[in-house]
Amino acid sequence: MPHIRISNDLPGIRGLMTHRPDTAVPLNALADALLRGDSPLSRGERELIAAYVSELNATPFCADTHGAAAAAQLDGGADLVKAVQHDAETARVTPLLGSLLRIAAEVQVAATPVREETVAAARAEGATDTHIHDTVLIAAAFSMYNRYVSGLATALPAEPAYYEEAGRRITAHGYTASL
């Protein structure tokens, strides 16, 4: 049961955003910029980073929603997403994406600088400043989103199919249009 009274029956962050549209506008704009704006990372790769960080933060609503959006946009679909969420080190991703997932994991753990050797390893795989910037910002932002959803003990969807529909909606329309 959520820690606050929410004026709707929507699960997760959707319920919070519908309840407080004034805060939803900038939060959705940030998600749209991070996950759909210009980046050397594909939309699917960015959704995968968000899903991975959300899994590390034990926030199933975000992990499954962004996992579904990633699955809809990546070769390998849901199997790839689950493999990354289970063990990113053994998942079949490109060396570049694997190195960026390691950066994201370090950001998720603590508000400290990513280790120099982790950044150097990503650069050795072809990561540019923009790859590294976008990965760090996605990981930091999703740690905040995860804390928002989990901290208020929001409800999970009653139907597992909710996530696939959310993934399709996000893929087609993004975040600013998804309220």
C-alpha cells in the first residue's frame, strides 16, 4: 500500500505522476531527453541501461517497464534484457555496451566518481565523452526515479501484461505524451 494517498489507481510512477502533474512535467521531460533525445546510444540501449539500474535498485516497476521498452527496440528482445538484468557481465552485448553497463553499475552504487579504470576500459571499447556522459546521467536519474517509486511504496500492476503495453506505448510515444 502506498505511503501517501494517490488520487488514482495507476501503478508505479504513473500513479505518482498523474497525482502530481506539476512534478510529472519536468520528470517526463528529463526521461524523454535522456532516453529519446540525441545520443550515440540507441534508444533501446538507453532503455536497457535504465532497466539495468532499476533492477540493481530492486525497483521492479521501473525495471520491468524500461525492460519492456528496451526489449521492443533491441535485437534479442526480452531474453537479452533478462540476461543483462540477471548478470550483465555474461550477457551477450557489445563490448562497448558492456563497458557502459559497468559504468552505470558504479553510478548506481554510490555518489562517488566512477573509477578511472572503468572509464578507461569504456574508452578502449570506443566510448566517447557523450557515451560516458549519457550513461552516467541515465544511471543517476534512474536511481532518483527508482527511489521516488520505491520510497513511496507504489503499487505494482495487477496484470503482468501491463509492462508489454507500457513498453509499446513508450516506444511509440515517449514520455512526455505518456501521461
